[in-house]
Amino acid sequence: MNNLEELSKIIRYYILTSTTKAGSGHPTTCLSAVELMVSLLFGGFFHFDSEDPQNPNNDRLIFSKGHAAPLLYSLWTVAGKLSEEELLTLRKFGSPLEGHPVRDFPYSEAATGSLGQGLSIGVGMAINGKYIDMLSYKVYVLLGDSEMAEGSVWEAIQLASFYKLDNLIGIIDVNRLGQRGETMYGHDINAYEKRVSSFGWKTISIDGHNFDEIFRAYNEALSSGCPTMIIAKTIKGKGISFLEDKDGYHGVALKEEEYKEAIKELGEIKKMVVSIKKPEFLKANPKPIEIKDFAKKYNIGDLVPTRRAYGEALVKIFPEFPNMVVLDAEVSNSTYAEIFKKYYPDRFFECFVAEQNMVGMAVGLALRGKIPFLSSFAAFLTRAFDQIRMAQYSDVNIKIVGSHAGVSIGQDGPSQMGLEDIAMMRSILNSIVLYPSDAVSTEKLVREAAKHRGIVYIRTTRSATPVIYSYDEEFSIGGSKLIKASDRDSITVVAAGITLHEAIKAYEELKRQSIFLRVIDLYSVKPLDKFTLKKALEETKAIITVEDHYPAGGIGEAVKGELNTDRVYCLACRKTPKSGTPEELLDYEGISSKAIIEQVFKILRSF
């Protein structure tokens, strides 16, 4: 234990030195968890090949309390993977040692710092180890007591118990003080123990600065047979008397005089490098999966909801992408992910009505090399936007599918209508947004999504729509389809999903009046097919965009922003939606074939 005490002093020295040099950071929240992390990494519990951070047998450590990043970096300095000079680049532009962990630092499992997300990521990694790769690695998640107020933490706790994740160990650093004062339960360890244990977790309450108690807790956790939460009572600012349990020091680096006083109090520092115990070499041994035949084909004119085509597409493409995993938020009979579950139940995980945790799980699975497809109603995915936003900083490969998009879902009313999802997903850096209009394009685009590495959003429709494409059509990310085109076209209509079929109806009606429209299926909303759109603007009088979505951030704004012209007219949902038939609602919102025809005549009268 003497060696661990010396290591704890070194870690405290590195935390204080790096944050003081940076002039910012969260030293006090790092100091409270020092003994917990020193015991884990250097006490023989954590197995990790430091030369190969992606070794599939490595235990995983997620800092859900991402503001404790200086502690993470200090640990890896002691482990010999960072020099002290590199450590002192903390928070400098261009350094991988950012204020909160990011993947640029190879020993950071995920981008964290938006509190309440790390345990969900851990659940995904633990599911991968226990149910997919069949590997014995453990997943450790360091949590702060403030983030225990986040609902997503309890979503993760609940599902970890449901899936009996005995390879998942949470560690709550109960240091009493949050950003602006005392946390909800302060140092009431029993409050945490009662709540966590009620979800079926083993709970172990300890003094988080006592090595004997910490060692006992890790030993118990490793043989518990269920998910375990170590609840550690700690002191914020531990080790420096004038910082201990003092409010007002959260996120505050020490001034130079304070730093000198703190280092003097630490006493003699014996710098050393200590190895972390390597894992046993094991090969992933996934359960053999029998590939099942699914040869269903669609014919032109068939009425098929694109949401159903999504579920069927998953089954069709699985043999090409055996690392696929499908998650759903208890609506798989509506998203039709249940079709995949029927064929490949070992690769389907029910997440229940907990979308935030579902996205976090997908991030964890993706970080262990899987290709997660996760689905729910488009409207409900908005509540997981912070998890999606953070996923982009972990540079993960996840596919998000939102069904029941727009007012065209009908009688269920506005609570179920995804009308903000395109804007939400377009705002994610380097995201892909796809919006198929029939079953064939859905199948082709699901395959393209699986092939593409990154965050892809697919928007599907509730209503059955006619198949308009044959299988020899190709659909590429960034493309579009000319549905109707001639050298007599006066106006171009750009649409996707349900409104494409309204545009085709408008085309047929106006054709009888010798007015010709160019109709473009903008199935790739991001990136756009710039060439086809610019050509249409050159060759026709104007462009009308039609979308079952609010105007802000939708297809119309995307097209108008790209073309930079006042000759783009945007039809979108501009009224508070109501219950009604799909036809009534499309008319009410001004995005039906009737509304398109009216807009065409209005434009033609202006020329």
C-alpha cells in the first residue's frame, strides 16, 4: 500500500501542475478520485495492454465525469504513455489532452464531459463483451455524484440489470460538492445505495480514500455475478488542506502562490513509471449465427411503407455486414426492426423506452467495432440529441433510423410527429441524412448506410407508398433521382419521402394541362446533389421544395442555402399540427399535390 500512497502523491502533483500550467481545469474533482483510480490501474485489477489500446481483451475505463480528464492524463503519465512535457500541454490548442476526454488521446475510450452519458457507453461495451464477442474484459465507469441526477444514468442502470451485465462496474465518486454547491444527496451514501440496489445492482459502500476498503470493493465487484456499483465517499480537493471539502473551487485552477503551497504540502515527490497488468490473450468467440434466406423482392406499384422496407433491408444486408447490431426503443413492431429480431435474435437488443441510453449503448458498441442500427419514432429521437451530439466527438460509426416522420402519420397527432429531425441530424458535423421514398430505395440506402463509416440518419415513413424504382437503379450518398424531366419543364419540384408522391400526383395533373414539371427525388438530403439542383435552376423558372417537416433546418433551407437564390420556394409544415387523416393534414399544412399545383400557378403568374 505504501507504493500506492506514493503513486497517489505523484498523481496529485501531476493534476495540480498540469491544471495550474493550463490556467484552467477541474483539479478538485480530480483529487477526490485519486485513490480509486490508482488502486484500479496499479493495484492489479485493471488489465490493459498499454502498447495496444485497441486490444480487444483490454479492460475498458470510461471517465463519465469527463471534467476529471487531468486525472486520466496523469494516470497514463505514471503508466509511461505520456511524458511530463506532454502532460503540460493540457488544454493547449492542438494537444490531444483536451479539457474533457476525446478520442485523439488513445487511452480515452470515448468523448465525455456532457454528464450522464458514460454509463450508457459502458453498457454498450459490456453487452459487446458478454453477448457478442464473448470476451472476459471488464468495463469500469467513473461517475460523479452530480451526474447521478441525470435520467440517462438511471436508464443505463436499469438496462444493465435487465441484461445481467456482471462485467460492468460503476464507481461513484461521492465528493459532496457540485459546480455551485452541495449535490442532491451530499455525503448521504445510503441514499445512493438504496436507489442503485433497488435496480438489481450489487452496491458496495466504502471510504474512497482507504486502500483496504477500495481493494475489498474491487475484489467483490469482480466476483459479484451482476452489475456492481462502488459508492465511494470522498473529499473534493483531497490531499490539499485548503481545498478539501471547500465550495467555490469547482473548475478553478490554482493561482501560482496556491500551487506552491499545495506542492509544499504534498511533500517529497518520487517520480516513477509503473506498468499496468496486461490482459490474457483471448480470441473473440462469438456464437455462430446461421444465415437465413430472405429473398423478398418488391415490384413496381407494390404498396410498402418505407419503415417496413427498413426492417426487411436489415435482414437482407446482414450477411454482408456480420458486425451489425440492431437496437430499438420498444417500438420494433412499428419501426419493423422486429423483422431483424425474428431472423437474428442474438444480434438484436431491446432498449425499451429509453432513447438516450439507446444512443449511448450504440456508441459503446461502435467503439468495440460493431455497426449499430438504432431505431425509434423520429420525434422521440430528439430527446437523445445530446447523446447524438456527443457521438460525433467520439467519431463513431452508428446508423440512426427515425420512423413516423411528419404530419403524414395522421391521427396520432403532434406528439408523435417527427418534424424537427432533419434539422437536428443535418446539424451534426459530417453526418449523412437519407430520406427514401419507396421500398427499393430504402433497401439500397440502408445498404449504403452500412457501407459508410460515420453517423447516418435514415428517415422513414409510416404510410405505405408505391414502389417506383426497379432494382437496377443505383442510389449513392450525395445523389438524387430525376423522376420526371423533359426539355419543356417550366418549374422543378424537389421532394423526398411522402411528398415525392404528392409531387408525382401534381405532375400528372399539370401534364393534362400541358404544364410540365421536373420532379427530383432528393433522397440524399445531406450531402445534396448540387450538380442536379444547379442544372434544374438553370433550365427551369424556379424550384419548389416540398417537405413533411418544419421549415427551419429542413430540405428547403438546405436547397436554398446551396443555390443562394430567391427562385427557390419552400413548402413545409408551418402550422401547429392536429390529428386527422394523412390527406387532411398534408392539405392543411400546404404540402399536398393541391398545394404544389397552387404554388406552380402562383409562380407562373409572376413571370
